[in-house]
Amino acid sequence: MDARCTCLVFLLFTVVNSKSNNLEITSLHVQSDIRYRFATTLVTSTVANSDNKSVEAKFDVTLPDAAFITEFVMEIDGKLYPGEINEKEKAKKKYETAKKKGQTAGIVSQKPRHTNRFSVDVNVAAESSVTFNLTYQELLERVYGEYEHIIYIDPGQIVEDFTIDVAIHESREITKVSVPPIRNDILSDSSIDEGKNALVTINRPTTKSAMIHYAPTADDQKQLSDQGISGLFVIEYDVERKFDGGEVLVVDGYFVHFFAPSGMKPIPKDILFILDVSGSMSGVKIQQQRDAMDKILQDLNEEDRFNIMKFSSHSKLWQESLVSVNSNTTHTAREFSKKMEASGGTRANDALEKGIQFLNNVELDSQRIKLIVFLTDGRAETASNTILKNVKTYNTKGITMFSLAFGNNADYTFIKKLAVQNKGIARRIFEDSDSSLQIKGFYDEISSATLQNLTFQYLGKDDEVVENVTRLSFDTFFDGKELIIAGKMSDENVNEVDLVVTGDGSDGHIELSLDSDVNKGVPELTKPEDFHKITERIWAYLTIKQLLESAIEVDNAEEKTQLNQKALDLSLKYKFVTPLTSMVVTKPDEKDVGSFEENEDAKLAVSGQIFRTSSSVQQRGPPVGASMYNSPLPVYDLSKGSYYTAGAGGPSGGSFSGGAGGDPHFMVRMKDLELPVCFNIRAKNGEILQLVKDPVSGVTINAGVVESTARNEHGDFKTFFGELVLRTPSVEIVVKPSSIYFNGASLSWDDKTVFRMENVAIMVKYVGRHDRAMTIDFGNDIIVTIRRHMKQDTTMAMSYLNIYIEKETGISQFASGVLGELVHKSTKLFQITLDKQGNEHGHFLEVGDGHTYRFYTNLDQKQNVITGEDMTCWNVPQPMEGLLDENISKYIVPDMHA
């Protein structure tokens, strides 16, 4: 691996670690959904305590330093305890109170001095287990021409059930995607190709999407270490680039603009390296600084000019003026840097003053960029506030300053302020064998500026059409990186946006534009509502980041407080754990449980955006299933305790959706709805309905329709499912009321032993004298249950099957079929009306495949296909235009194995 990956150690990784005694991690699942660079990652781990007394399990969860935790849920004794975000001190007090009472409690808070790590303390009761669910979101940063999503794995033990699944969806074509072997966080200067991770599968359903799956067995983990896998799991990808104004995503009144033009020449630089050679740099550090400078000097662009200043108790310039880059000057500079010795004090104030004055005396040239790279490993002899004040006084010509804090003793607060107050970037260099590569890698990031003085405008016919926008002006754009702007459309009725980007390049002033019609949905400016709230969350995320960065920059205490308060308000509103907030989960007594759930349901009702004109629906009791948040992925379902993909329906009394109650009758739990949606499909005897066909997971489910002697309200014979065929690339399961066949081998409805083969698990449960429920776990986050109804226990004079989906997380957005189509559609109840008889009717909007549909329902009582009990649902009359394709033939296939 080359120095390209220098920043990965502290930019993009996550660690899940549990090394407490008497604790076993029985499962560890990591799921990431990356949509338009915005990554939502869910870490689910079950930890069992075999001791006869409670044990405090300390998890060290090392997140990307750009990530915010958005959700924390513990499952204890079969009950769910969602996290509550408070200001830091309030959360800490609540956790300490719970511990004194002997309750199980967990707190998530950002560790001081470790800005890229979060700690989660969980008190596990004796001989019990805790399931830990942590969700965080981050906006991936583009570095060295690609995005890198990195998960740091370190469970500290072999985990039998261990998987990582990552889905990537982009608006432009994905030009490359790869997963190298697991590696540690020490960088290597080797130019040898890293190769590929042999245990990873990468599927490309479309040119704009990718699915990554990693499931090392216990033996695979043992081959790496007896303590299990420890290292970085890295996904590298990029999208198609053009020399244009970028791409814009508009959803729900918010926009995000991604800007990363290609094909531009670097702007020449006038660069001064100010390097610490004080006594504290002696030994390995001074040698690593020499090595880094040797590599940097060899990579300077031919049109650059440069100089070097070393400082300790005194400051000394290598040359009296800037020198041009050529073989002679770089050779001489390399010899100078190799001879640097460490001794004396750290008079950083004098060095910075002389360095700024040196560049101020260089003739101003609008076609060149002036910058300082400042490196120190200690604390300056002059107070940091004094240095910052002096630098502000000296730097009258706007020299950009990039600052490096080398080692643990460096004053990173000072280094950070120095950079942000002077349009630069700060970075901590860790003391290790790869320190020279960290320094070189940082320089590579900032070495190729292609644009400066950038300004973004979003214009309508008369004026700007955006508001509450994040930063609109940037001093510099570096090749291989990306600028992101987000904001709110000032008018939802805006049809056209003219995007104009202006700046200065190596050949002078440039202007890039992007003219788009909002309603036409062209690739660069789209309205894919299936990415529900994604742009608004990106806007909130960026705004919080920039407010916190501004709070670091300002010196006025009152202004700093105001900035932090704004960031805190947004953190609480959008449920982000930031440096200002913490999330606490406490196991309350029975009385507190009800109160807590009611408050959470109230929040859910608001977030569901359901407009009610009648109170009768609210009076019917708590929702069968509800999502906690409207985040893109994942969503947590309180009724079942399972995660499901946004846009999918959550479990309804234990299932996502089911069919075969009659005609066949379907009952589907849709996201954001308190009550399920019911509908019938008038299939004929002998026809075969395709319920699910997913090209990504490879799962297909077909149902054969049979006719009974009973008639429906239309006088027609009722139809049911008499046969089901469930297939994956390696498995075919044929199910009838009288038989079960697995790849041709006969199984029994009366055998309660768990059957496992080809990564599929099957379990039969008795639910009556003759009735059975068979659960099939495909091992890919898809679980279905088939219920057998024998004619001896029914009034239908026939035996038939019901099928419902217990877990649909593994079903992709590319799935088709009666149930497959509904998984990733978002449905909203926007109005309830009453007819003359007082019956309630629901008016719905359904979003999927980039289109919006309307459908109309009646509030009715229907039989739950799972429990057999009558329950309230929104019944869709025929034809079903808006919910499903009105042409039923679309869902009919020629044979059971299609």
C-alpha cells in the first residue's frame, strides 16, 4: 500500500471491541448503506454474560471522526430500550443514577482527547445477554480521487456469527469498487498491489450500485489470529467525473450539491515549510521528518517555488528567497533536510512571524497560491493565544496555513486554531513507524490545488432560490477531493435552477454552470423521494460540522456560545450524538416503561407526517409496528425488535407481509403507517403468482393458486396458495400442505429438529393439532415463515398455506413481485375523510422507482393472515392502481420454477 492511504487511521474507521471477562460475543453484524456518499452504518452485537453476577462490559467503538451516532438501542430480557439524546452532562447524570440503583444502563459519549472514538458502557446482568445496536451516519470524504468506507474490526475473540454487508447507490456510474485484504492501520511505502479480499463478494446489480458481502467463518478468523480478526475492512470506490458544475440532488425541499470537477491543471504554489528541530524532536522523530521531506521535495511540481525554514531557539531559512523547482534545487534542499539536527527550545512565535513576513515580501501574483506548512511536536515557549493573535496581525495577505501536530505532546488545540483561522487544515501525526508516510500523505492531499476563490450561486428566473445554505465560498479546491454544499429550496414550486460556480484556475478565471429543470429528473438534478429525508439530514450534518468548526475559529466567548447552541439545537432535533450531546439508555421499572414508550410513539406520529382529520384511528390503540426515525437506513421496528430497510414495511405482529388468507388475501405493513394495508389479488385456479424475485440476494418465491369450494362476496370461488417454491442459486424448497422437499430430499412437517444445509436453516413449530409454522432462514437477512392450515381445522374443506416475511433486510431495492415491489416503497397517509355513513377512507401517496402514485382505501376489519384474528387495516379496493400494477398478469409466471 502506498502513502495514498495515510489519513485512514484517523479519518474513516470503526471498531467494535469487547474484552471483558466472562463475556462472549455471540454475533456481530455490520450493515452499511451508502447513498450519495452519505453512509448509514448499523453495528449489531449480542453479548452474553455467563457469570453469576453482573459484569460491566466496556465497548470501545472507534468511529470515523466525521461520524455522528444517530441511534442506540439495547435489548435486555426481551425488551427494547432506545437511547435518549441529552446534553452531555444530563446524560452522564442519568447513567450514574441508574448504576447506583443496580439497573442495567448504557451511555454513549464522545471520549475527551480522542475525537474519533466513542465509548459504550453496558452493565450486563448475571447469566443474561444484551444485544447492542449502534447506528451512525457520516458523509464520506473524497481523498486521493476516491471514497473510502472503512470499518475497523477488533472483537477480541472469534465470533461464530460475523457478517459485514455494504450497499452503495450513486446517481452517476460507479467507475471502480474494490475491497483489499484486511490490513492494520500502519501505512506501508510498498508499491506492490494489495490485491483483493478473497472472502468478499462484490455484486453490481446496475452500473450505479454495488453490493459487498463479507462473512468469515470461525476457521477463517482463526487463520488470522486466535483472538479473531483485527484490522481495517476497506471499501474503495469512485464515480464518473466530468469537467462541469457537478451533480445536485433535490429531495423534500432540500438540496445537496457535489462538486469535484476533473481535468484541471494544478495552480503553481509558493510554499514555505516551517519545521520544528527543537530538542524534543531528537531521535526517531527528526529522522522521520527528514524522510518525509525527502519524499515531498521529490514530488514538487515544476511550476512551484519553495523554501524551508527550520526553527528551535532560533529560526533559519535555507535560502534568502523562494527558489524554482528543478533537479539542482531539489537535490540541494534534500541535502539540507537530511542534515537537520534536533536541539534547543520551541520558539514557534518567532518562526511563524518570520515565515509570514518572508511570504508577504514575495510579489503578489493572482495566478499563484501562497501557503505555509507548519510542523511542530511540542508546546511553544510563547502562549498559544498570543501566537494566534500575532499571526492574525502578521498575515495581512491571506496566506493559507496547514498545520501538523507531531506526536502526543503537541498542542493540538493550538495547531487546529492556527489552521482554521488561516484557511488551512490541521492534522495530528501519530508517533509510529509510519509517521513519515503520514506527513507525506498529508502533503499529497494539499499539493494539487486546481481552483481558488470559489463561489457558488443557485439562481432562479429572478433571484437566488435557496436559503439556509451551508458554506457558499471556498478558498481552495484540491484535485482528488470534493466540495459539498447543502441547503433548503426557498420555494417548493421552483421548476428551474441555474447553478453557477466561479473561481480562479491556473489559466485564469473560470465559470462552470449546470442548468437543470427540477421536475424533469435529469441525472444531475433529481427528486428521488425513495431517499427519504436524505438531503435534509446531509444539510443538518454539514451545518453542525461547520458550526463546530466556526466555534473553534472564533475567540469571542459569547459568539462561541451562540454557535455551540445552534449546533446543540440541531443535534437534538436530528438525533445526532455530537461533541455537545450524549445518548443514554436506562432499564426502567415497569411504570417507567409505559411512559417512555408513549413519549416515543408521540415522536413517531410527528415524524410519520400523517395528517389526521378524524381521531378514531388514534383511539384504536398503539401501532402494530412503527419506525423510530425516518433515517435512510436502518429503521428499527418496536413491535418486533428487528431492523428493516427504509422504504420497507416493518413486521406486522411478527411479519413484514403475508398472503393466502383468501383470494389470495395480503396484509402488508408499510413504513410510516400505524395500520397495515390489505388487498386481494383475483388470481385464477392454476395460476402462479411471483411474490419475490430479487436479483441481488438471489431469492425467488413463487406461489401456486388453488380454488376452494367456498365463495367470496362476489360469488366467485375463493382462492388460496396450495404450493410454494422458494429458490436461491443453490437451494430449491418445494412446500405443500402435505410435504416439504429440500433440493429433492423429503422433510417432515412433524419434525421439530432444526434442519441446516447450504447456509439455510429450517425449523417447524406446532401451532395446533394439525397446523404448523415453518420458518426458513436463508442466511442472508431474509427470513420467511410458512403456516400450514389443514382442512381438518378450517371451514374451507381444503388445506392451504400462508406465507409471510419475518425479515426482509436482505431484500434489495431491485426486487420485483407482489411483495418484493413493496419492500422499498415509501407510503404516506396524507388525508382521512368520512363518507355519508361515517366510514373512514384513507388517501395515500406511494413513492418508489422515482415516481409518486396515489391510492384510495377503506378502513376495514380483515383477518390477519398470520394470527387468524380480525384486525383493523386499510383495505385497498380493486383495481389496485397506485399500490401495485393494475395489470395482474405482470405478477403471473409460467411455472413454479420461473
